[in-house]
Amino acid sequence: MNDLITVVDWSRWQFALTAIYHWLFVPLTLGLSVIVAVMESIYLKTGDKRWLQTTKFWMTLLAINFAIGVATGIILEFEFGTNWSNYSWFVGDIFGAPLAIEGILAFFMEATFGAVMFFGWGKVSPKFHLLSTWLTAIGASISALWILVANSWMQYPVGMEFDPAQMRNVMDNFWALFSGVAINKFFHAVLSGWALSGVFVIGVSCFFLFRRSNRDFALRSIKTGGWIGLIGLLLCMFTGDGSAVEVTKTQPMKLAAMEGLYEGSEGQSLVGIGLINPEKKWDNNEDPYLFEISLPKGLSLLARHDLNAFVPGINDIINGVDIIDGDTVNTVSYADRITRGKLAQDAIHDYGIALRNGNQAGVEAAQKVLSENYQFFGYGYFDSPGQAVPPVALTFYSFRVMVILGSYFLLFYVVMLFLAYKAPQWLESKKWLLVIAMISVPLMYICSEAGWCVAEVGRQPWTVQDLLPVGAAISDIPAASVITTFWIFAAVFTILLCAEVSIMIKWINGATKKDLDNPTHK
């Protein structure tokens, strides 16, 4: 048992490590590819060679990031088979479909047109090159679409039914995968890439201003990256609101963990800043916060778009209580879910025995029990409701890091765009402001990673919500193998990240010594 726990914990850490590193590269690809496409479009429309040089500079940084991002993404998909084979068997017919489409359609689209974009200058017509640039950007977003559809299904499993004869889920409605959860997650993730890339472009451009190099190039880049980043951030906030509503409907426990909320109320406040009490558990009477500053009725508005709506806390959800339109609604308590989950698991066992014995009546009886209780199948692996509560503190703090930094970046974009247009000389002269802009780049990465932490930690302990906990999804492999590969991946990914940063810095430093504002520059 101890070895199993070790395998589960280290496999989770390994997957988290891979996902965190991979997401360092993905959002920059999603956003910078759009920014580069816009820059090349301006060049083709105006014929201004300065825009050509601007495009090529940022396209080189995109190429460096794209290459390393692919390497981490491939490893991430392999881990489903190596570390999570029970999961892959249980949901392979459904989860594998969008990933297969992503590989066959989107990845080849990115690779094909990306090759033309990176190496096709002077070899294809300018219009076809521009088309290839846009198709590369679109391909990156389509790739993200299929991956996020697969991830959203894990959060909200729909469009399938369980086949006890195969002991796995099979798809019965492909289009159901495009649920409200999936659509909101797709736009939220892709647009966050626009926002991150805008900050990246502004930060690098401010480095040029700090070095008093290529002033016009830097201001052009700030304006282009700033507008795309600001649009992305505003739309990201809008889709974030939609995601909050979907989470309220489909993953109320995640929402409660995001707030550190144990006892819900009508007109529920939203904690702006607070400290979680580490002694607080779902089954004790400790105060949930050591300190808090809250926005009155904010959570009710966020979750249900009603200032006076009831928002259930962790204990309400465990006890199966909700209030809708002033009426108490009894949902299924976690104790009942555990009972029904065990009934579903027993029914599968009974089904197998009846099938082997040719007992058709027993098969039908087991199928009936399974059908009635399957939605809580995963709870049968638990012995107490507390095992189904996610890590509250990490979810709570990650959500606030994301929101607070996101609010900062809204102000950041407005200020930087205003100065780039109205007071560029003042911007150039303020070294402290240029340093803040450069520091904002890693802060934006922290904001982006915090968002994924909310999404993934907040749904624990599930690999598939309500159906398969992580402890039942693991591969039967030695703990030593997982621990060894964890440290190998940690070393390799760190080397790749250091290599990317080093190559980018070398390219940027070299560019500060060139004249990117001279149209005759090669």
C-alpha cells in the first residue's frame, strides 16, 4: 500500500512538473504567433520595410519558443500511457479522440505552414507567406482547442456511456464534448496567451528603450503587442466570468475551495485578500480564515449573477444542501455518493459473474443497478467525504494570485499604451518604469501558471470528475521508476528552459546592437 501511495504521489508530481514546464511555452506560441501575423499583415499592406524587420525579429523568438514547446508537449502525452494506464483504458475511446485529431490535423497544420513561415522568406510569394503565418497561428489555436476539449471532458464528463463488458467508457455523442465548460476553457486559455504575449513584447521592447536602442522599433512593438494583449486580457476576463458560472454548475466543490468557503450563505461575499487557517477542516469548527478582506455579495454575483443568490460551501456540498430561488434543494450528499459508488462497483462485479455464468437475468439486474448509480462510481473508492475535498489553501491562493495579477496587467496595458502614443519620450526617460515593464514578464508567467493551478488542483482528487480518482487511475509500475524519471524530466526540462532563455537573451542582446529602424538593414 505504501508503494502504491508513493507511485500515485510521484506520478502526480511528474505530470504536474511536465504540465507546468509545457505551459511556459504554449501561451507565448498562441499569442506571439498572432502578434507576428498582425505585424506581417501591416508590412504587406504598407510595404514599409521597417515592419518587415520587426516581423522577422519577433518571428525568430517565436521559432525558438515553438521548437522547445513541442518537445515538452510530446512527453506530456506519453505520460498518459506510462504513468496513467488505468485512466487511459477507462476513458481512452473518448479522451483519445480529440488528442488524435489534434495530432493529425492541428499539429501537421502548424508544422507544415510553420516551416513556410520560418524558412519561406524569398522562396514563396509575400501573400502566400502571410497566409502561412496566419495559418500557423490558427493551427496553434486549433491544436489548443482539441487539447482543451479533452481536458474539459475530464472536468465535466459528457457524451459517453459506460460499457461493463469492456470495463471502459465509450463515446456516444462526439459533439457533446463541446460543452459550455470546454468552450469557456478554450477561449480563456487561448486569450490568456494573447495577454501573456503582449506583456512579453512590451517587456522586451522596454529593454531596447532601456538600452537606448531602436526606439521606433520598440514603440511599434509596444503598440502592436499592447493592443493585442489588452484585447486578449479583456476577453480573457469575460470568459473567466463564464468559466466561474460553469464551475458553479458542474464543479461546486472547486468553487468552494477557490474561496475557502465551508458554510455558504445567500448574498455570499467574495474574499479579496485573506489567509487560510491551516487548522480548518471540513469536520471541525475552526474559523476558515486567519484574516480576510471581502467584497460584500461578490461571490454570489460571480457564481450565479445574482447579488442575493446562495452559494454552497464545502460542508453544504458534502451534506447535499443547496438553495435555489429561496428554496432548499437537497442534492446527493457525499455519504450517499460513497454508498452509491460502492453499489455501482459491486454491480460491475456482479455483471461479470452473471455474464460468465450465462445468467441473463443477473446481467440485466446488474446493469440496472449500475445505470442508476454510475454517475457516482468514483466515490466508491473513498471511505469518508473528506477524501473528496481538494487542497483548499493551494486553490485559494492560486485563484487570488491570478486575479490580483490579472487586474494589475489591465492597468499595465492601459498605462503602457497611453505612454507609447502620448508620451514616448517620458516613457524612455523613466528607467524605473522600463524596469517594471521587464519585471512584469515573469509576473505574467506566474499569473498564467496560477490559472492552471486553480483548474487542476481545484478538481482533485479526480482525474475524471466523480468517476475516477487519481488513486485508481495509476499504472502498475515500481515507485523507483517514477521517482527516477521525475528527476530526469526535471533536469531535462530545466536545461531546455535555460537554453530557451539563453538563446532568446542572446538574440535580443544582439539586436540591440543592430539598426532595426533602418529599412536598408539586412
